Amino acid sequence: MGANNDPIAGKLGRFKTVVGGTTVDVKLSEWSLDDKANLIPNNHFNMSASADGNIRTDVLPGMVTSTLTFSGLVDADDIIPVRLPPGTLLKGSNSVLFGYTNALLFTGKGTYEGSVTGTTAEGAATVSGTFQLSDITYPA
């Protein structure tokens, strides 16, 4: 049971990950943030029936789940001498910046997982995945 908000999306962002002992910068080319608020049923014995005789479920506001879905590139200069073939897994915990312009960025912290999906003609690795965010700072 939960209420969903429409996701927001953009085309700018970055985070760092470690692959094969080398730290690389993942540059986001697309992202979408989906927040889901979960409602907690709060049924109890002292509930009263409505005028139609039905007892309706009482709810409390619950936790929010924030998922950042992303795709982007790892610059070829970052991965030499490391090669990232398609299927290479990306996983870990880190901070991520994402937004609309360099002056309008969200900051998030969380756990991510993704993979290399291919390689561009210039040698950059294409990546996609998700962040489960435990903290978000919205731009002022």
C-alpha cells in the first residue's frame, strides 16, 4: 500500500566508483528520481463505523523509498589501463550529484548497483543502474 509521486528527471550528474582497484568517475547522461511514500495501516479495536456502516482503514505516514535510475558514461581516460567490458558490475555505496545545471544540483547518499552496457566509438564505457538513496539534499 503506498502513494506514488511522479518521478523527476534530468541529464546532469556524477559519482565515483571503484573498478578493479581503480577509481573512475561515472558521468550521468540521464537520471530519474522516484520517491514512494509508504502508508502504514493503523487499525485498532476502537475504530468507529462510517455512516454507511463500514469501518475504514486508518493509516499513518511511513518511510519514503527514493530510487535514482541512471545511465551514463565512464570516460575512456578514466579507465585506461583498466578495460570495462559489457557486463562488468558496478556496486557500492557513495555520494551522487544529480540535477539540471551545475548551479542546481541535488546531493544524495546511498547504495548503487549497475553494469557496463557497452562502449562508445571513443572508448568510453556506457553504464546504467540504480541508486537506493538514504539521504537527499535538495537545491536551495
